[in-house]
Amino acid sequence: MELKSYERKSAGALLTLNGIALIALSLLGPLFTQRIRYATSPSGISQMMGQDAVNLFIFGPLFAVGGILYWTGKRIGPYVTAMAAVFLLYFGLTVGIGMEWSDVRYVGNSEQAFALFLFFFISGLVLSVVTLTEFGRMSMTSMPPKVKIPYSVVFALFILLFSGMWISEISDVLRTGTARGYDEAPTIFWVIRFLDLGLSIPLALFSLYLLWTRPDSSPGIQMLLYGFFITMIISVNAMGLTMAAKGDADYIFSQQLVFLGIACIVFWGYGLIVRSIHAPEIK
């Protein structure tokens, strides 16, 4: 199936609107004007400031310009769309339902931006379908074994490390009733782990399976996966640096090093996948 011209233009306009909305949300959030206040822990506020920073200086401009490029038929357009798709879905969910609404220790008004968070979520769903459709037209060369084997091993270890971090913390909660940061923000604790263990990690494993069994049919899944991991690893590292700058008690330097290492793996894998994809000209 091929997207019609007006469908591409609509997707490009939607992506640009999301970029502008991310910039606006960042300016209204805790990093700048504090017009939007999130009902979460001080550590959570520090993390939101880090997210605001990357939304304002990286993702917002990237998506706004990427939407224009997609509208005009530039080859890079679908790649920026893929970068935004799952990120917007994930971000809309976490900020929309991850606040500590029932905790009297925290006061916020982010529910006033409910329509915006819902817009991010719905846009993420739409752009995910657009990405799968767009990359369904493209072919993907199977990696030679000397590349695919080490890539698969490193990628699998990365996924196991990522999964193990969350499973260990969930185990701590089930065993002792608490974990690092759990008492301060239990809602976002469960939201993040539910989404990662239920969405991003299964998607990652499925992409690895397709890479070995059906490489020609996997460009869309690969792009959704790496778009999500690139945006999220940038976000996570920005959150960690913000926590370190603010002297947050929940900041762990060794964990920051792990996430920096994961970032290197993600960008390496993204480069390998992109070089394997052959995109036709957008008409």
C-alpha cells in the first residue's frame, strides 16, 4: 500500500504541529515559566525539566522541520516521522496518566493540558501507521553474518540489561514494598515499567526476530523501534544530567554511565539499519 499525496501532506502537517506543541509545552513547563505544574516528586520535576530541555532544543525543532520536509517530499521526511511516532505515543501517555493525582504532598495543574497530551498520543498512533505504510514500500538488505551476529548479540544484551533494571526494581517492590524513588512517585513508577516491559521491549525483540527471519518486511518496525530508543535515550540522559545539576538524591552516576553506553549502542545499531534500507523516491 502506498500513501496518497494528500495523506503525506497531512502527516507532514501533523508532525509539524506536534513539534510546535512540544516547544510550547516546554516553555510553559517547570524549566521556564512554570505555568504548567506537574503533580509529582521533586525528582520527577527534575526529570521533566530535562525532558523540557530536549523537547525545546532538539525534538520540537526536529519534528517541526521534519514535517515540512515530509510535506515537500524530501527523502529524510519518513525517517523523522519514524523518530517521532512511538515517542509521541509514549510521552503523551506518561505525562497524561503518570502524575501522582491522589498524593496530597504534590500540587499540580497539568490536567489543564489534557487535550494536548491526548493530541500527542493520538498523533503517535497515526504517525506509527504512516511509518509502517511508508517503510512498507522500502526494501532492506540482509546484513552479512559478520555484521548481523555481533549486532544481534550486543542488541540482545542491551535489551536484557534494560529489562533487568526494571524487573529488579519491580521485584524489590513486590518483595519489600518499596524501591528507589517508589515511595515518592508510585504512579509514574508503574506507568513507565508497564510501557517499557509491555511495549518497547517486546517491540525490540520482535524487530530482532524479523531481522533474522524476514528482513525485507522489517524496515517499518526497525524504524519505529530505533526512533523510540533514540528519542528516549536522549531524554533519559538529559534527565540524568538535570538531576545531577540539581543535586537530586535519586541520581546515580553509575546508572548514568550505563545509559550513556546504551546510547552508543543505539546509535550504532541505527546506523547499521539505515544503511541496510533502500528507499524509493517519494512521488
